[in-house]
Amino acid sequence: MGASGPGFGTEIDLESFRGLVAGLDAATDICGIIVLALWATAAATDYSTGWIRVLVQAEPRRWRLLAGKLLALAALTMVGTAVVSALAVAIAPALAVAVGISTEAWWAGAVGTVLGAWLNLTLAVLAWGAIGVAIAIVSRSAAVAVAAGVGYMMVIEGLLGRLVDVEAMAYFPGSVLGVIGGGGTESLPYATAVALGSAYAAAAIAIAGITFMRRDITS
């Protein structure tokens, strides 16, 4: 029986093939917070600097401005998660040796395991980023967006978890995105988590888009 590590509702046998990417599974929330903060700052800075007026005057089709920003942020995020994944996988063997964990089972299908973990992490943090942009555009403040996003995901959901049914909590945004990063759980299958996470991200983008296109900016 191998040592076990954290895994969003399930334990990961660190001597199984999943042990190679256990660090990535456990890092989903912190990476999500970082991405939320970066996306929110990128969106809110245009308002705080007044640059948004210049952009809107240069390109009146606001949907193109928002789409371009989202695509650029998504591309940078995907590069970032690739770097994080590479670093996590690179240091995993040394950490395993240091604590006496066998890595024999890690290398069968390692490429697929790593790519799958990278995809899970990327999908989860992209949804976090979309939520950050939505709050930033509505509030026009990076500080408010970061505080609201992180406060809800990390504090409010934690408090709600003490008040509502545990099964219901599995469908809340923070829990869903954590499950995506971990590859699914017995209570919330991966496909269901991805569908819910996509719905949350789509709703956030819709809110951001409607607000951005209807709000008076140039006056």
C-alpha cells in the first residue's frame, strides 16, 4: 500500500501512476486564485488608467475588444500551466526519492498522464479567469474582483459547507473547478464537472460581455 496524498475528495496513491502529477492535482486552487487575480487585473486596469476609452474609440465593436482580450489571456494562461506542469513533473521524482516513495509505476503512460493533468489544470484555471474578468468588468476594480472571487471561493464556500448538504456543495463553482483539476471524484464524475465548469465560465463571460457592451464608457 503506497503513501497517499491529497486529491479533492479522493486519496491518491503516490506510488501509482497518478503520483507523478499529484502535485498538480493539489495545486489547482492556488493556480486558480493566481489566474483569477491576473485576469481581473488585466480587465480592471483598462478602466483605472482610462485606456478603455481609447480602445473603445479605436474599435467601436466592443465584442471584438473583449474577445481579443479573453483569447490573449487564455493563450498566456495555457503557456503558464504548461510551464507549471513541466516544473511539477520535473521535481516530482526528487521529492519521491526524498520521502521514500517508489516511482516504478509512474512511467508507464507518463506522457498521457502528464498531458491529462495539464489539460485538467488548464480547464479549471481558465474558468477561474473568466470569473475574475466578469467581476472586474462589473466592478471596474481589480481589488474588488480579487477580494470577491477569492473570498467567495475560499471563504464563503467553506462556510456554506458547514451549513448545507455535502452533496449539494459538490456543485458549487469552487468545488467543481477543484474536481476538474483533480480529474473527477466518485461523487462528481469528470465529465459532469467539466460540463458544470463550462457552464459557470460561459455565464461569467456572458455577464462580462453584456456589461461591457451596454455600459457607457466614453462619457
